[in-house]
Amino acid sequence: MAHGRDTLPEGPTEKCGVVGLSLSDRAAARPIYYSLYALQHRGQESAGIVTHDGFQQHSHVDMGLVGDAFSESDLEGLNGTTGIGHVRYPTAGSVDKSCAQPFTVSFKSGSLALSHNGNLVNADEIRDTLAEKGHAFTSDGDTEVIAHDLARNLLEGDLVRAVKATMGRIHGSYSLTIMHDDTVLGLRDPEGNRPLCLGKLEDGYVLASESAAIDTLGGELVRDVRPGELVLLDSDGSGYDSFQLVQQENTARCFFEHVYFARPDSRIDGTLVYQARRTLGRKLWEESGVDSDVVMPVPDSGRAFASGYAEAAQDDGADVEFAEGLMKNRYVGRTFIMPTQDERERAVRLKLNPIRSTIEGRSVTIIDDSIVRGTTSRQLVSLLRDAGADEVHVRIGAPPIIAPCYMGIDMATREELIASNRSVEDIRDEIGADSLSYLSIDAVAEALSSTRADLCLGCVTGQYPYDIDDEETDRPVERPLVTDSAPADD
Ligand code: SF4
């Protein structure tokens, strides 16, 4: 998705991280702030915290990284023992403060705040029906649509019924932390597309996109929030209630969370991300191992894949060294400002420097997690050849990305994706490698202890688990009819 900026994301970009916290007797703001730091990789555009002190909401949302968005006095002003937080890279909606989150709304029977990770595919339809009913919208984001729909349903039913009614109307991917007055809840879409987990602290409970945030607070992971489940935290931090609002036969978990987005030290849907990446690397060797003198990761994304690949090769008796042959300049961020194509072409040299003694006169296999546009891979191969490599083989720990993501990941357009209309051999030729192989979809499903039917594979098959305009689906699925109905009775 283009955002009208002169920046070039290196690869797919995660859009958001969410947190929710309920404590017995301690201000929630600071632990939320620390957990947002733990989720900073999920969004660097804006950060926000909303708390509730039993009487009113307190909110601070600003553009930039977590460390820049909050001052000491901002945190001190966020009173209350319950709250939610958000880090954001824009999905639906424009890049400005009006779309930064948590999104807040006050209505007749109380206040709401929402943090959303994901992307609705029918937000415009719902916005139109609500606008006809007199709801005024301040942003073009889909989170505001959920907030208004929920506020409307809360006028007619209790919290659980209202959430269920909203779930019946929204279609798309969402992991949400919501605060209704001083009650914090977590909600995961029926397909479980984006992650959300529940943790226990000494004096309360926490909901977060990834378990690394719970670790940061010294807490314990209780479990993942189940697809279609609403978890309601007691506002005194003493416990939680669970409501399985929707149950579907199959899930559609984003496999890219394990491959790329999530922190390696997070555990998602029962699998440690680091371990999943190592297993993917092992499978890569099993499927397409190639003889070479040295295996090296593209830092940092390819590291766990490469160690799994090299270990499997050595287990098979291959005489291959595992080495770091590319050193990363850590002070170049995830995106660089590079207005011209020529500058983009040279960007890799700003970011990576080869260690000539590891590479010169040797055949080299480099391992990465994905190829998006192909620009970086082409630059890397030429960097290694310039450093004296005899042969350069490229192995990728995921299937080719052939289609965009509509579920909240900035994956580039079909036109920009190098694999959307090229064979693997054509891509190999274009990046200048001696050989190129990707991992199969079945190997990915196996490594995640899942099946094709329970994963979202939209970006690698072009078939999606949601009903998206002008795209094919991979299962029988239809957008809900957006009617003007009141909350359901059951
Ligand atoms: S299309 Fe790809 S990146 Fe998007 S949710 Fe599905 S698996 Fe994840």
C-alpha cells in the first residue's frame, strides 16, 4: 500500500501492536509504556495510551516512537489502574494524528477506547450505514468504525451482547484491546488472523499482541486468546472471564507472523517464533539444500533460518561452515528516506558490509525470510560477488509472495512484487544468483504444526480467507450483510 512518502520499507511491514492492562492497585500507564516498547517493532509511526481512573478517561497519543511520544509528565497524567495502549504503522486511514490510536469516543452511557491490529474489509459499508444514522466520523480509519458500531450497540445491550453484535457486522482481521469505562477487554477475530495473548502479573492481568510484552513486565503467559473469543479483565486485576462468541471450523492465522513480523522470543499460538524459524530453515535444507562452503544469514531477518539450515546440513554430513559474513549497520532504521531509485539501489551498502575473508574464493549460500520487490536480493548478490564469492546461492524460508495483503500488512502492490508474474528461474536470473529456492507452503504449515486450511496464505496463493473485492477466496466465506439490526438476543 502506498502512503505517499519517500520511504522504502525493506520488506513487509507490520501495522500495529496492542496492549491492555488491569491492575489491582498500581497505575497502569507505566507498565503499558514498557510493553509498548516491547512491541515497537510492530509500529513506529505513532504510540498512545488511554487509562481510566474509575471516573474518567485519560489519554495521550502522539506521533513517533514510544520513547519520543511520552514524557515523564505525560505518563504521570495518565491516572488509573486500567488502560490500553497501541503502537501503529498506518493501515486503513491516512498518516496523521487523527488516525493514531487508541481511538476514544464518549457516548450516552460511558466511554470507549480501542486499539486495533488488523484491517476490516467492509469498514466503508458500515461507516455509510452509521453515517446515515447520524454518526459523525473524524477519521477515515476502520477503528473508528468499530468504535461507533460498538457504542451504538452498547446503548441497546450489555457489553458482551454489544461486542457480539459488532462482531456479526465487521468482516476482516482484528485483534483488539478495548476499554469500556474502566473495564478492559481483548477480542480476536473468528479466524485468529492476528495474534493476541493473555498474561498474568503479580497484581493483575495483561493482554498483548505478543508474549514478549508480558515477559517485559515480569509476567507469565497464560495462553493465546482464542479465535472468536472475548476476554474480559476484572477491573480490580483479580481475574478474567472468557466468552467464546464465535466458533469456526477453521482459522486463518497469518503465517507471516512466524516467518517475519513477530519477535523471535515471542510465543504465538503455542509456538516459539525463534524455534519456528529454525524449523523452517531445516525444512529449507531438506527441500532444496545446495552444496556450498559457507552458509550465512541476511542479518537480522535470516539468522534463525540460516542456523536451522546449516545445522540440518551438518547433520546430513555436509562440510559447510555457518558464519556471519554480512555486518549490519544498526543505526540505519527499518526505512530509509531515499527519494530516487538510484539512491535506493545503493541503500544496501549503507546497511550491510561484507566480511571479505569469509566470502572470497568460496561458494556462499545466503538465507533470508522473504523476497518482496527483489531490489535488496539483487544488491546483496552483487555485494557478495564484489567481495569475491565464487558462487552465490539464495535460499528463502517462505514461499514466493505473489499477491498483496489486505489484512493489515504493508506488502507492496502486485506490480511491485517480483514474484507476482515471474517464475523462480526468472527471479533467479533477475537477482543474478547461481541458484534460488523458496520453501513450499506444505513445509510452512508443517513447521507451524498447522494445516493449509487453518492458515492465511493469501499473499502466497492469491486466495484469501476473507471476502475481498475483486479477489478469490480460499474457503466458503461471505461478507456479513450490514443491516441496521439491534444486538442479537443470544
Ligand atoms: S495475506 Fe499474508 S501477510 Fe497478510 S495476513 Fe495473510 S499470510 Fe499474513
